[in-house]
Amino acid sequence: MSFVTNNPGNIMASRAARSLLDDIQKRISARMAEMESRDYLGLLHMIRDELAREEDIDAWIAGEFASLSTQLADARLTDELGHLYEKLTTLAVRHFQARSSVSTLHEFCDRAMEVLLSTSMTIAVELLRQEGHRQPDCAWTLFASDGLGRREATGKSPLAIIFIHDEDDGEGAGGYFHLLALQLIAILSQCGILLQIGPLRNGHVFWHGPLGQWRQLMLESSSHQGVDAAGSPQSDRYARAIELMADLRPLCGDMALAGRVTEMTGAILAWEREREPFRQLARRVATMPVALGIFGRFRTARSGKHRGEFSLDEMAIGPLVASVRLMAIACGIRETSTTERIKALQAGSHLGVALADRLLVALHDFTRCQIDRQIAAGAGGEEHFFNPDLLGDEGKERFKAGLEDLTTLQRLVYQQIVEVD
């Protein structure tokens, strides 16, 4: 696992790294200018030793994570899973607290959950075998959507798990996969991950069924108007279905089936982006409120327990992720990661290089603040409010600049999707 973020393909990392190196060089040059020539070598040795110590810390964390991941992958008792998964997420938090690296935290948490789910499925299959249930000759694939699907898991972010299998072969495959799904849910609950049945909900959700049923569910989400049986607007149901399909990523199982699901999902999204409901969704996303007022001040709650704060989910990260998602769908981009979508939009000339660069910085800054709040709160699944006064003057201006870039992106969503004839 690499902790190097200066990937030449990452326009933000290359520019940020170049700026950082220039700043370091200037600081070293200024300090050396005040020193006697005989002290130069001592300073360089001190810098070398400090960098070596930092590299040793990263190497130890990477090795420990790899070791724990292997233990989790090899575990065959449900009692072992929760403890090992908690160790992995704790290690991810430790690294974030030391480095403030959002990308590495995502990498850690994505990998930890992927290994947990894969191992849980292996154990679930074995438990059914021990109970005398024969595994049918039908392909199945486990998918993730939401944060894990976008490779943006934090250990406390909502989790959407989609378990799709081939059509019933007439030999009880549907019944077997239903039992397998229940077994998986039970194992995850022992790890403290409680899933709600039904993919169109929010929070930790789970759905299982044959491919045709999944296709029908996604198509039906856009075929009705008004309100559903629960009294919720059908537009919310439609928006949720678009999110699930766009962020869907296979984790384990039959990759041939995964390819068919991905191809089918891409076809549905290509059809949807030409329809009026998609333009109405784009209108909603383009007008989502952000935490920046018209006079350049932060837009915060004026009363209540969150006075002086704003919701990071609703007024920063959510609008940014949603805007990038819709732009990617409209442009036929099948990446699931927000970062990769921004880079793909820039590569396709749908975003300028400078704006793409700034959006990547904004995404990092917004998410870093969210992770800080999640760690401080010590519990997941809640809306995290943020007090901008916690930022210094430079931090405030940088955050505001990110929000301004977000509003620019929202204008592009409106122009390129809503206003198109």
C-alpha cells in the first residue's frame, strides 16, 4: 500500500506537491542564509534524519495494516471479525490524526470494509453448507454504493450493500440466496454494522435479489409522480436510485455478472440523462444551499444548539459530491470516485484545469473537517455540524474559496444539464 500522493495523474497532487517543495526550499534557503557555511551540513543531516523517521512511521503503519488485513481475510470465526475490523479502522484514524491525509484514510477504510464483507460472505457460505444447504450453480456478486462505492469510506459513513444474483435456476436458488443474505446481515450485526432492508432508504442499507428484480426496481423509481406509499416525494426516490446506480461498484463474487450489472446500470443512466426527471434532479442539485452567504460570510444556524455552525453534509460535501456525480452521468463518465470523476471531467474538457484543481482541494478540505468531527463525536451515522470559527483566518479564506468554487460548479450543472434543449 503506497502512501505517496504525488501521482503524476493527479492534477491536484502534482501542483500541491510542487508548491510545497518550493515553500520548503525557500524556508531552507532562508535559514541557511543566516548560518555559517560549516553548519549547512548539520542542517541537511537533521532534515534527512527527520524525513527518515517519518518514513519509518508510515512504513510501520502500512505493514501493520497489511498484517491485520491478512488476519481478517483468513478469519473463519465470526467472533474474530469485529475485533480485527475495529483494529483496522483505529489504525486508519491514528494515521489520519498524524498526517491529516484524507486519501489515505479512504484507502484504509475502503480496504478494511471490503475485506470484512468478503470474509463475511465466505463464512456465511460455509455456515449454510454446515447446515446442509447446497450452494446452487448460480453466479452472485456483492456490490457497494454510497461512500464505499465511491471509494470514500471513513469507517463512519453510510453503507449501501447490494447483493445481486442470477435468476432462479428452478432448483431453489432464490431460497438459498435469501438465507445467505440473512446470514450475512447477522454476521455484520455482530460486528456492530446494523443494516436496514431496502436500498432506497438512507443510512446503512442492504438489498438482495436477482438481476431482473434490481433492474425493475431502478426503472420503477422513475416511472411514478407525486408521493409514494410512505408519503415521501417520488423525486426523492428517483434521486436515491440515481445515486445508487451511479456509485455502484463490485466488491466480490462473479466478475462476469458484475460486468453485466455495470453494463445494464450504465444503459439505464444513459437513458435517464435524456429525460425530464434527470433535468429536474439537476435543477435541485444546482440550487442546493451551500454554507456561503451573498456577502461572503459563512451561512450558519442563527439559533438552537447548532448556532454558529453549519452541516458539512448538507452545505458542503453533499452538494459537491452530487454536482460532480450529475456532471459525470451527463458526460457518460462511469467512474465512481468523486476525485476520479473530477479528473475525468477535466480530461474530457468538461471542466477547466484550474477549476478542477480547486475542486479537488475543496473536496479534501471539506472532507478533512468532516472526518475531524466524526473522530471527535466518536459515533457514526449522524449529521456533523461544523463551526468555522475553529479555522484560522487563512483556513477560513481557503474554505470560503472552496465554497465559491462549489457554486461555480453548480452553475455549470445548471447550464450544461438544465438549460440544454
